[in-house]
Amino acid sequence: MIPEYYFRLVCLCCASFFLVHTAVGAGVLLVAPAAYRRAQGMPARSAAGLLLSLRLLPFVVASCAVVALCVPSYLWFEPRDGAEPLGMVCTAAAILGALLWVLAAVRSLEALVHTVRFEGRCRNAGGEARLDGWTSPLLVVDAQTPLLALSGVLRPKLFLTRAVYEALGPEELSAALRHEDAHRNSRDNLKRLALLLVPEILPFARSFTALERNWAMYSEWAADDEASGGDAQGALWLASALVRVARMGTACGPELVASLTACGCGLEARVERLLRAGSPREAVRGRGRMARHGELLLAGAFTSGIVLLPGALACVHGLLERLVQ
């Protein structure tokens, strides 16, 4: 009976995750247009943080519901003998929930494999170089493909092809490298992996494409702001580097590679924005405010969960019983 007991727990966890994730995900899609409008008046880094939080919200809420409510209530109240069969609704929701996780895992694994292969090809075709005033090592690849990118998740590395290295002047190259370093400091490749790991609302559907695209755009804007340092001349050098590399042709790398020209992130809008020389200092302050608000929200939710836990678990177990039928 023990295997059946825990098998039912796994099925209920998958079903509960799917139902909660779908409900919260639908709510996120409803408020997404308002979030886009709100992001337009925010510093780029804060706007990227807002959209990333919104994209991760269904996963976080559904995971917390399963771990903090579904599992404890089942283990506490469900008898270990006399297991009742799962209903069709519960079975279908469990299958869909499991499928969401499998597809997300496959998508993430493919991206990691493509990134590792990309880095291997770059290493085989190039060697390390150091620039004056730049402490991090660079890998210059002997290829005419125009590419300057930050590759990797945990220990990302800078790659640039010799075509870009020879085409950019010292100031342009320095500004472009600062842009990639801003991606490294904000761990944008790790955030890209997180976006691949979190499931969609339904299997084989890309419901959050617009949200992820807007996050990518604001992430590029934030890196541009931090690279220019709020200096008009620095912004001009970066804009010049973007235009020069784009004219050489756009080369898109794997999904876990942050390239300078960032395929699909509105190069023209980035150049126009740089020419206006926005200030990244506002973004840093906005990011701090968002972090503080997030910490307060999590602390409040944790405290409320402790106070309401006994009654909440009984209520959740009643809902699980209805789901099984």
C-alpha cells in the first residue's frame, strides 16, 4: 500500500501544480499589458526586474502551494490504507502538470548543451587575449562572423570574433565589453536559464513569449545604461559599436549567450535611446526599492502561513479530496 500511497501523492502534486500554475498564469497574462505600461515609466533595470518577477510568479506560487500546503496536508490527514482511485480530472491534470515539467527540463537541457558546444567551438578556434584597462580575460575567435558575447551561466566568459576585434576602435570595444560585463554582473544568463526552466501555462504553448521578449529588451537597455555610465560620450561610443557590428551582420548564438546585438531586441530603439544618454543611477535605486518590497512581501507571506497553517492544511486536504473524486 505504501507505493500506492506515495504514487497518489505525486499525482496530486502534479495536478495541484498544474491547476494553481494555470490559474495564476492566466492572471499574469491579464495584468501583463498594464505591467508593460508601468515598465515604460521605470528605470530599465527595475522594469526588467518587474517583468521577470511577473514571469516567475506562476511557478513560485504553484511550487509554494504544493510544497507548503499540498504535501503536508496529504501526509497529515490522508490515511495510509484504503487508497481510493484517482478521478479523470485529477489524472488529466496530473499528466498535464508532469508534461509541463518534462518539456521545461528538455528545453533547458537543450539550451545548456548548445551553449557548451558553442563554447567548445569558440575555444578550438581562438585563444585568450588581454586588453589594456580590462582585467577579465577575453577569448578572441579566429572567425569573420561578427560576434561579441557573454556565454555561460555560473562562470560566464567573454567571446569575440577577430572580425569584431579588428573593426571596433578602442573606445567602441571598451564600451561594448562594459555592456557584456553589465550582463555578467546582473547574472542575465542565469535569468535566461530560469525562464527556460519555468513551465508554460499549457504544454507546447508559448503563452509568455511577449513577457519574455519585453524582459529581454529591458535587460539590454539596462546593460546599455550601465555600460555608458550615464555619460553622453560613453553612450555615443556604445551606439557606434552597436551600429558597426550590426552592419557586419547579425549572428545569433544559443539561448544562454548574451550577444552585443541581441537578436530580436530592437537594435534601432537601443541606438536611439543611447543617443539620449539615460542615467543608470536611477535604475540602481529602483532595483533596491524593488528588492526591499519583495523581501517585505515574502516575510509577510511566511508569517501569515505560520499563523494559518493548521486550518489551511485541513482546508487544502478537503480540496484534494474533491480533486481526487
